[in-house]
Amino acid sequence: MRDVIQKMLQAEAEAKRLVADAEAQADQARADARKKAQELIEAARRDAQDETDKIVRTAVQEADQQKRSRLQQAAEAICAELQVAPAFQKEAVETVVRTVLGTGSAGD
């Protein structure tokens, strides 16, 4: 009878150990899944930020190009309307362009 009780206690202890091992494995699997999900979220955020930065850079470049184009058109219109010597027209237009663009030379 003692052997039967001893074997039952051993079987119960083994069952508890197996349950504890299974719970530990499940906890580790959940932690691994959370970590992987967090990594995926961070990667998606980085990708979205990179794409946003690219879109903004492109928009800024296009806006700058449009600004320069409009400024060139305005400069040409001003030159056409000015009734002064051509050398002075060019100098005046370049000065306006430098001032508007905030650059050191009109060709920038």
C-alpha cells in the first residue's frame, strides 16, 4: 500500500512538474511573440517614417523648383518692362533674385 501511495505521490509530482514546464514554455512563447510583434511594429514605423521623409524631400524640391521657375518668369517679365540699359537690367534682376532666394548669387 505504501508503494502505491508513493507511486501516486511521484506521479502527482511529475504531473505538477510537467504542468509547470508547459506553463513556462507557454510564457516564453508569448514573450517571444510579443518581442517579434514589437520588432515588426518598429520596422513598420521606420519604413513609414522613411517614406514620409522621402515624400517631404520631394515636395520641398518640387516647391523650390517651382519657386525658381516662377521667379525666373517674373525676372524675364520685369526685364521686358524695364526701360533701362540692358546691363543695368541684368544687374537689377540678379539683385532681386539673390534677395528673394537669400543666396549669394542669382544662379543658385
